[in-house]
Amino acid sequence: MDETIPVSETTRVRMDVSYDGRDFSGWAVQPARRTVAGVLIAALERLFGAETAFGLTVAGRTDAGVHATGQVCHVDLSSSALAQVGGPPSLLRRLAGLMPPDARVRAVTPVPATFDARFSATFRRYEYRVADSVWGPEPLRRYDTIGWVRPLDLERLRQAAEPLLGEHDYAAFCKRKEHATTVRAITRLDWRREPDGVAVATVQADAFCQAMVRSLVGAMLTVGDGRREPEWPAKLLTLRERSSEVTVAPAHGLTLIAVGYPAEAEYAQRADATRRLRA
């Protein structure tokens, strides 16, 4: 938030956001590229002007091509300007008219200033969809489901997933950033078959480093189709650098479906603890 604007003159709002990632270069603003944050900021500036919305912060910066049905962000808005547009309910309706059809703000909720969409979060949950049928993904799902030319054995996928659970250094599956830890705690990693036969991986952790979910899925898929043994992905946890043997699964099969938060009274405590952990 701009430090020249007193906190008492702003209202922090949580926004729940969905988007089709196909035509976005990810979440974060990038020069000369279309991004989710870019179109959201543009919509807010049309409503409030360039000097009345501050500190747009997202729970997870999704990569180019990745979708979301449960993304969360927060922004600090001028309290007087927010009142002039009719408050959060009216803001939600106005954003529906300003946002493009491939990005939607689904909820606008006032929250305490202690709420931090990124650092207060307790988990992020993703799903990855894979169609291994001979004919490939159904046409209406081709943008959120990848096709896999080899049949997948669900039991082998589950065997590969189980030892990856828990707190580990996932350096072998991450694009490392300077001064950033690659230690994460995965609390859920499982596979299921949908009624239409699509294999779906659900991955949940306190947080993820860049390309981590798609790298984990890419490694497990080579187990599921028989090219690797089930214990192979877990053996990579001993590495302290990204493994060149891991193929990153395509972006369009991945969707951020949920972000979890503690009770309101615990927002600040959770944010402080997460900042210390990431440092």
C-alpha cells in the first residue's frame, strides 16, 4: 500500500477471482503482455482512478496458461471512493461489466487490514486434468485438460504420489529463485478418475515454488505410463538443484481451485509466521 495514504482512509477488500489462463501471460503485471493482474488493475483504475487503488496482492502467481477457479487477492481502496460507487456489492456488479469474459471477479468482501492474500493463506489447492483415452480430451474440456498418448495406471500414479507427501526440499521440481527456499509442505497429493475417465491429480500445500506442481505431475505421469518406477520421483528429493530428467507438464491442464485462510483473528499471526518461514 502507498505509505502516503493513511490506513484509516482505505478499505481492504478481498477479491475471489476466476480466469481462463489461455490468453494470459500469467497473473503478474508484465510490460506489453496481457496478464490477469493487468486487466484487473485496468478495471479498478477505470472505476477509481490511478491514485485510489493500492497494493494488489495475490495468493499465488500462476504461470502463463494456468487457470483458476479459486484465486484470491486483496487490494486497498480509497474508502470514500468505494462508498461513492456503492460499496462492495455495487463494485462486484461494476467489475462484471468492465472485466473481459475470460476473467471474472466472483466476490468482493471487506476484510481487516491484517488480511494478506499471500501470507495469511494456509494452503493452495490445485487440480491437474489428464485425458489418456485414445481419442483425447473432450472438445469442451480441451483448454483445461491435456491429452496423454499412453494409458495411465492409476495405482502406479498413487504409488508415486504417496512418498512425495510431507515437508521436503523440492528443489528438483522447482525453478529456483535467489534467496528463496524450496522447502514446502505438501498436505495432499492424490489421483482419481472422473466419471468421464479423465485422471485428475489434486495437489495441496502451504505454498508452491515456480513450476513445482507441473513438475511433480510430469514426473508422476512417466510412472503412470510405465516408463519409470513408482519410487523414482521420491528419489529426486535428495537433489538440491532442478532435475533435467523431469519434464514440466503443460500449463493448460492446471487449475488453482482453492486457497485456505485461518479465522479472522489469526490473519496477522499467520502472515508473520509465513514471512519468517519464507525468509
